Amino acid sequence: PSFTGPFNDDGCSPCCTNCSKLKYFESNKNFDILDLYSVELLNNTIGSTPNAAVCVWNGTNLNTHLPHWLEIIYRCWSWWDMQDAKRNVLEVPNDALEFWNRSRSSPFAEDYGIRSRSSPFAEGLWNVISRAKRIEVRVGGNNTASQIRATPSPNTIDWSFHDELYLPWFSSVKTARTLRKLVVKKTLPGRRLSGCVQHDEPRIGVLDRLETRHLLNHRDIVKGIQSLVSTPVRYALFETATFSDQIDFFSSVDILVSPHGAQLSGAAFLPSCGQVLELLPRYYHCQFFFGTLTTSAGSTASYLYLSDENAQLEMKNITTHEARRLARSVQLCPPIPPIVSAVKELIQKWMTCCRK
């Protein structure tokens, strides 16, 4: 909708007046992710792979988009880390080979392959994981995903086809923390994983985007949040950032404020007691996607839906991919008071977590 004001200092008109109250994403308490390993174990039909942990990359066109590519990689990491096998294998079925090749050449594909660009984050993360676990990538062959699923086997799992269920991205907080320690150690030698033990107040970062969902009033947002803490609030853009730049940012921020987008895929590398505030555009009430990543990595996932209307009713109009694309293809100008109020609440949650 269009607004006539009031305008923020940055010259943009708020996209909503009151917006939604701060809400938290709650993972399914009745779902034990370990059940997945006992129920959905799959058969390695390529041949005998003794003492190996095999993760199947059964990707689709969707998985050429960075967050969906990372869903599989994070989950495969969990499998390899839990198994502690002598060999770790990433198996790409024949019918997923095209999408694996596309994801490796452009894993930051926007709009599911319509527009693509390279991703330092995907390349950097894969380099760390593949070297640390000595991953064997087994590509192609005559096996399809359905053949691989034919018979249970205790050493092979296919994470990929569970995307629609929005399962946690990590099997446990422990596996997420192990990955965080590994990546920080390899990427930022000498960096200590400082959490709330070393700080009297949280370090807060605003992570923006330059294209769609750019925060037009980011200066006002930073200024408003800065009124809550004495430590300088960091503002960042990742469009030209290296992998180490991104890991440096995530690992040194306790509270992260960011619009919905692929840049949130690195929230797994926040320190202990991390808090995430996701800003959701109107007509795009998809808090569950990065919510599952954040909570399974051990952080708190919260969000503001940038509309004065009922989110569930508005989402009923978003029934096609084109409608979803249009809902995401906007610039954001959220009002400052709800954001400041939300961050103030998250500061209290951070402090409570730190005291435990």
C-alpha cells in the first residue's frame, strides 16, 4: 500500500504503522529429529560402502538457490558428524546431477535459476566441510533417487526430499556448534568464540540487502537500536563480502536484525545465546524457513511481519510462484518504534540466557 507519511529521516514512508508484535518461531516440540535417522534411512545402491556415512544430495531446481542448497549441506554435515565414520560420501543421484552442477557453479541463484551469481559463502563453507571431513563426492551413475530409497540401510540418508516439511537444518545444537567452531577456526585463525561471558551487553548487527528487501531507512534503524546499547551497532551488506568477512560478522554479533533473505543462511554461526530478528515483507509470512535454521542451531528466532493486517488472511492471496516473487521483490521501510521495542526485548532474552 502507499502511505503519505509520516516519513523517516531517510525519506521513506513506513510500510506499516503499528506492524505486528514481536513473535517467536517455535519448532515442533513433538518432533524428534533423531526419528528421521531411524525411519528414513535409505539404501546405498551403488555398491558396498563399508565404514562410510553416505548423504544423498537429491536436489531439484529449488536447490540451486543458496538457502535451499545450504539446507542439504547443513543436514549432511549433521549426518557425517554424528556417524564419525572412516569415510564420508556425498552421493548425487543421476536424476539430480543437472541441479548439482548448476548449484556448484551458481549456488546463489536468485528466483530459482532465473538470475544467478557466484556465492563466496557457499564456496567457502563447502571448502571447509569437504576438507575437514574428506568428503568423497560420488556423482551420477545409473541410480535415481527412487532407487536409492528402495531398501533401508544404516549408513545412508537422503535429507533432500524433506525440504517441504521444514525440518531443522541441524540434527542437534551440538552438531551446529561443532560446525561453528570448525569454520571459525579455519576461517579466522586465533579468533576466540566469545559469547556473553566476555560482554556486559550484546553486540548488535543490522544485516541488509542491496537489491530486493533493502532497508530504505537503515540509518534510522541503526540509530534507534543504538539508543539501547553503548557498543556500536554494526551495519553490513554481503554483496561484495568474502566468506571470511561474513563469518567474522556472524561470529561477533549477538543480536542480528535482517530482512528475510539468503543472507540469513549464516545465522548458524552466531555465538551462544544468539538472537535473530527477521523482518518479513507484507504477503510473505514465511517465518518457518529461517526459523528452523536458527532454532536448530541453538539461537532464538523472532520476527516482525511488516503489515497492519492479519498475516494468515493476507497469505491466502499468495498461491503462485509469481505472487511469491512479487511479494519478495519489494523495498522495505519498517517503522522504527516496533523494531526498537523488539530489540529491547531480545536484549533481555540474551541477558537471561547468559545468566544460565
